[in-house]
Amino acid sequence: WTSGTYTSAVLPADAAEFGALSWTEIGAWPYPWGPWAKNAANPVLPAPCLNENLACDVADPLQQPRLFDGKYWMAYATGGTGGTIRLAWTTDPGLASWTDYEGNPVLSPGIGPNGEEGYVYSPHLCREGEAWYLFYDVSLAADGRQRNAYATAPAPTGPWTKGQVIVDRGPDGAWDDYRVSEPHVFREGDTYFLYYMGDHVCSGCNEQVGLATTT
């Protein structure tokens, strides 16, 4: 292939919705590997800030940004003890200028379905149909370890209802026995795939990637 267009089966094929992706081969397919130019207005959000993703449709294979209320939405975490999950938005089709959402934080630690929480972290924000899902880490006060949990809402701005832990850390001696972190979810056909980072022995000691699935 020297050129072509990929059109998402989920999003309409117009530039405003990022529905179509066109490329021309120059030695290798240039998207999304470059050439890249840093945004002149960096940083687009101040510290402390861990960006995880822009809101997208869970079944879109390219995980392209999705408009809601005329805006693109970014989920990020503040990290640390008492860390929260927050949002930023933009109407800039170049996604280069962001505004902190005035209703932040949208998710905070508290007493959740699995007990007392120390912090929430690593958000992955996506939509399926009319429902919005937030997959995230939760540190449980009982042992200070991270697991993957989820919350649901009618809009990215909430209100968010917390669900239970969906991917727990492994048993003692397992490769992911210390923590389960960084969930990223998409759907292919009738199967949902959740990729995550697991750690063994201590935080940052042996980070590896795992997969969990559900129908």
C-alpha cells in the first residue's frame, strides 16, 4: 500500500469527529510514528498530572477522541495519598490547548464498594452507547495496594457511581501479587479486553503487562 484511508466503523467519517484516517507511505506508514512536533504551548496541564487518555468509544479500534457537549475530554489523575481523578476539556480540533474542568475532581477516594480507599489513579475514560465508563486504579486502605475498579455515569462529567474491583492483584508469589494498575479497555466483537500493568514484590520492582477479558 502506498496510500489509503481507514474509516472507523464506529465514528462518522468527517474531520470534526476524527472518523477517517488517511496516510501516504514514505518508507513506512507515518501515522502515528511521526514526524512529531512538540506543542509550543506546553505544558498543557500543570503538575501534578498523569494523563491517561482522551474520552473515546470503547469499540473504536483507533481509540479516537470523542466529542461530548461540543468538547473533547481528557481524564487525568493527581496521584499520591488522597489522589483524585479529574477532567480537562478543549474545543480545539488540534487538541493543543486545554482547560481544567470547573467541576473537578470527578472521582475521589472515600468509602467504596470494596471498603476504605486511599487514592484513585490511572483513569481510562470511554463510552459505549449512552453510558460512560471510568476504569481506574483504587488503593485500598486495608493494605495500600492498587486494584482495577470501575465507575459508571451518564456523562463524562458525572455523576459517577463506583462499582466493585474487577481485576484484583494475584495471590502471593504471582507476577502481579503486589499491585494491578493502569487499566485500558476496548471491545472487539462480543469480547472486552482489559490490559493492565502488574507488579511483583514491590511498586516498580517488576512491572509487566497483563490481560483480562470478559463477555
